[in-house]
Amino acid sequence: MRYWNMTVQWWLAQYVYKSAPTHSYVLRSAWTMLLSAYWHGLHPGYYLSFLTIPLCLAAEGRLESALRWRLGPGGQQAWDWVHWFLKMRAYDYMCMGFVLLSMGDTLRYWASVYFCIHALALLALGLGLVLGGGGASRRKAAAQAAGVAPEKLREE
């Protein structure tokens, strides 16, 4: 995803994300996604899809900081594969807002698959919170302990 439409991503990062009225990673992401949805047009499906992203990012960050560092090398490889697989399914799920465009059609489709990505994200967020997952500082400390290069971590 980071390599898709890099010019727009750079502009959004420089002029929207970094100047967001808050310092919270999730709220900055929500602000950026809201403006990105507006950039795409006024169809409600864009807003539904783009505003699902901050929930997924929050869930991903909490669960990763709570759980991944506890796994051995094989477990971390399995984690990375499952993480990639679920991220691709989340893109598939959110893509429907772009395909269907209307709020009713998008919500009807998401309801037909039981809002599975929203439910999974809320479950992962809750599990991450219960297991003690923290924000950026905890992820960076866990990554350094595991020997992950700082540039591999996303900017928060």
C-alpha cells in the first residue's frame, strides 16, 4: 500500500498528517483518511472505507505491541503471514465502499459478511488492551529488544 500513489501519500503525510490538530496516531490517521475520502469524492462509500482504516490501525498496533514480541522466531513468522493475510482481506472489505459508493449498498454488503473486519478489529483492539499492548513507545522498545531496525517501524 505504501508504494501506491506515492505522490499523494507524500502530500497527505506532509500537509495533513503532520499538521493534524492532535498528536494521537489514530486521530491523525482518521483526520488524514477523512481528507483523503473528500479528495476522492463525495460518495459515502469512500468515507465508510477510509474511516475504517484508523480502527484497523489502532487494533493492529495494540495487538502487535501486546503479543508479537512474546513469540519465538517461528511464531513471529506465522504472525507476519497471518497479519499480511488479514490486511489483504481488510483491503478487500474496504474496497467495497469504492465499488458500491452508496452508504446503503456498502453497509448492506458489510452486513452480509457480518461486519467481519470491524468485528475482528474491535476484538483485536480489546485483546491488545487486555494483554497490555501499548502505543508507539512500547512497540519501538519491543522491536529494539527483538533487533528490528527503527526504520522498519511506521512513523507515529
